[in-house]
Amino acid sequence: MPPFRRLLFSINARILFAGLTVVVLFLLIAGLALDRAFKESARTAREERLEGELFMLLAAAELDAGGNLVLSPAALNEPRLGLPGSGLYAQIADVSTNALWQSRSVLNLKIPFESALTPGEQLFGEKLAEDGSRYWVVGHGVRWTEGRNTVAMTFSVAEDMRAYNLQLGRYRQTLWLWLAALGTG
């Protein structure tokens, strides 16, 4: 092979290699960015939904004349709160972290609810249960006044993370499959 032709082949090989490297890097960075954006979006959606459940729970709660917590069953319109082991759980606790009320879905489970939040404090995050299960938990501290009675409580709603992890896994599988197909094309 003449030296000129060898040089041309070498330049073509280098251009092809550089092009493939750029494409692979682009797809990798794009995949990581899309994965992160989806994960944050799914997390935010869970947080907003759980906050909605928390506000529903707040709306259903009242103090009677004796300062005791009373919940309006008509205001609790989320059916999963009444179904044991449904994946959605709620609790109202006093400042001593004693449960004043728990949804029927809790039934013999050790859910890592928020506890002893100061009035006005609100937290959202991932919590680990004693059995290794992970939960999204939102909690809100309130001070309730009815006549002369003032009671500080923490309202909490938790959701099992299995559905979130399953959704995230399916998305990642689809994303990387399509990016691999695009890269191969």
C-alpha cells in the first residue's frame, strides 16, 4: 500500500474513532441527565401527592370540647388509608410521640413516621424502617387550640417506596434501551 493511502486510511480511522467517542459520550451524558431529571420529577410528584394527603388529614381533624382529637371519617376519602398494607399510611401523634390516631392501613406495621415536630415545621424525606423497608414520609407539626385547650401534634403520611423504585427501574430500562438503539443506529 502506498504511503499516501496508508496515511489517508489512518486519518479516516482517527476521524471515525473520534466521531464514535463523541457520540458515545453524548449519549452517556444525555442518559444521565434524563435519568436525574426523571428521578427528581418523580420525587417531587410523590412529595406533592403526600402533602395533599397530609392536608386532607389536617382538614379531617378537630378537637372536641375536652381537647380530644376527633377525625371526620367523611373527610378521609382516600381508600388506601383503610386497607391494611396498602402502601399508604397516616398517623397523628402527640409531643410524646404517642400515636393519637393511625390509619387502618398501618395494622401491625412499624412505619417510621415523623414525630415531635415543632408547630409549623414540615419535613419530607426518605426513611428506613426497622425491617429494612424504605418509605417516603411527610410530617407537619401543628398546635391546635380549641377554647382553653391547646394541643401540639405531628401529622404524618408515609408511602412505601416500592412503587417509586419500580417506576424508576422501568424508566431506566426503557431509557438505556432506546439510547443504545440510537447509538447503534
